[in-house]
Amino acid sequence: MASVTITVTSGPVTTSLLPPARSATTLRNNCCSLLPLSPGLSYRRARRRNNVAASTKLVVRAARTESKGVSLGSRAPDFELEEPLTGNIWKLEDFESYPALLVMFICNHCPFVKHLKKDIVKLTDFYMKKGLGVVAISSNSVVTHPQDGPVFMAEDARNFNYPFPYLYDHSQNVARDYGAVCTPEFYLFKKDGRRPFELVYHGQFDDSRPSNNVGVNGRDLSMAIDCVLSGQPLPSNQKPSVGCSIKWHPEGNV
């Protein structure tokens, strides 16, 4: 888990993770990034802190997580989840007719997901027209992150014109069944006749991250999809997806 040190001085609050224009930040529990507040509020808070001490250092634990722990060749776990936008219930068996299925664990607030969101829509729309089945699932707790709840999921799906169903995993059991630990996280399964879906790719979208200045191109995931749809083997040395940790329900809150 990464650490970042923030120094509050008599000037603006600064952080090495964000450009100067967005240096005013608030620290959110269990979040993988520093999210912006209004500059005025941040500066007022900084001035109040400066009345107590000339300089204060805060160490923040950033929950940056890599996908891991899922074996290639494993079967796709069943699910039965509601789509907040339509109220429809979707099951794994609804995708049985597709030659391949992409299961994505995403959410509304995660900066890693926001960084890729428009390109995820473009990529999935392109490959769905070529026969790929696609479904997105949010498993984040609404207890800790209400902005990731069903009402806001429906708004997100509508605003970004998601071509795939965006389902809510309230119990978080589906995330556990898949071994999902972060957002975004991508699972690509292939179908061979009547055989169950088999995992062939569990890796990143591409090398781009919110702060590494690498352009988004979807290269890793698109190459994997191309291989599956054309019947070609996929490499086993797959780079893990990187993102925010899934926000699990606090104990006793389900």
C-alpha cells in the first residue's frame, strides 16, 4: 500500500500526486486518491492549521491495489444481480450464447475508473458489435461510499451511455466469488461449445494511469479480446490491473 506525504505551509496545500491546479484536496477514508475540494475551503482549513503550527506533515495510506489470485482456466462463477438503470435481473446464463464474455468490476467514484471510463465505453461498444458479451458490476459498499449506490449507478450508466448492463452486487458475494479486489478489474472468459466459460485473461486495460502521463489506448485488453474472438492463444504473462481497492462493508453492515 502506497504512502504519500502532504506538507501544509503558509501557502497552498501541495501534493506530488496532483498538478498544481488541483492541489487543494480532502482526505477520504478508504479511497485510493486525493479528491478535490473547493480551493477556498481548502485554503481556509490550511490557514487554521497554520495558526497551530507553522508546518504540519500528514501521512496518508492510499489503497492502490493490484488484481491477483485468480487462476487462468477457472470457470466463471454464477451471478444473479439487478441492473439499477432498468430494474432487470441478469444472470451468467444470459450470456451463454456469446463466444466470449468480459466481466468488469468498476464503480462510480474511483479515479482509476474515471480515467478509463470513456475509453471503456468505446472499446466495449466496438467489440460487442463483433459478438463479445460484456457486463459491469459494482460491489462497493454504500455504507462507506453512498456515491457508488444504485441510484448513482443508474445516472452514470445513462450519462455515459453504457452499452453493457451495469449491475449492483449489494451482498458483495459476487466480488468474492470472482476474487475481485480492485476497480477497475477485468475478467475475459471464452466459451467453447457447451463447456462453461473459461478465464483466459485477467489483466489491465493498458499501461495508462491517472498520473503517469501515458495515453489511454486499451491495448492490453483489446489484444486479448482479438485473440479470443479469432481463436488464438493468449499469453500467460498478463499485467495486473491497478486501481482502488473494493470498499467492503464494515463488519455488521450488509
